[in-house]
Amino acid sequence: MDGAGRLKGRPGMRQQDVAECRAKPTASYMCYVKENYVKKIIQFFKESYAELKKVVWPGRDDVISSVKVVVIATVIVAAILGFIDMLLLLGIRALF
């Protein structure tokens, strides 16, 4: 805004947006808020990209060994739960 409280065009704003903001008396605040949100969103993506460049991604061998651990653990837990289910089923059949 300039000294008289009028909205000035900001860098990156389209002329249509500036004209639309000038046409409404209360639009200057809303245009500022709208522009501020856009800047925050752009800043978020820039910071996210910078953080992703810092990530140390696992290699192929690390991923394969992790998958093996998960599959083996899943099979063991399934076997244990199946055994417990079988025991409970036999116990219920014996009672009734």
C-alpha cells in the first residue's frame, strides 16, 4: 500500500488481480492475505525440497533386508496366532 492507503501492484501479481483488488474498497486486505498465502505455499514447497535433498535414502540391499525381516516376522506372527486359534477352537469343542 502506498501512503494514501491504495494498493500497489506487488511483484508477481497479474495486472488483472491488481485491477480487481483496486476495484473493491475492502479488497486490499483480502488481496494482501491471498498473496501472503501464496507466498507461504511457495516457501513451504521450497523448504520441503531442500529437506528432501538432505535425506539419506536406503540402498537396494538395505531395502531388501528390511523386506525380508518384515515378511519373516509376518509369517511367524501368523503361525503363532493360528496355533492359538486352533487351541481355543479345540478347547471350545471339548467344552461343548
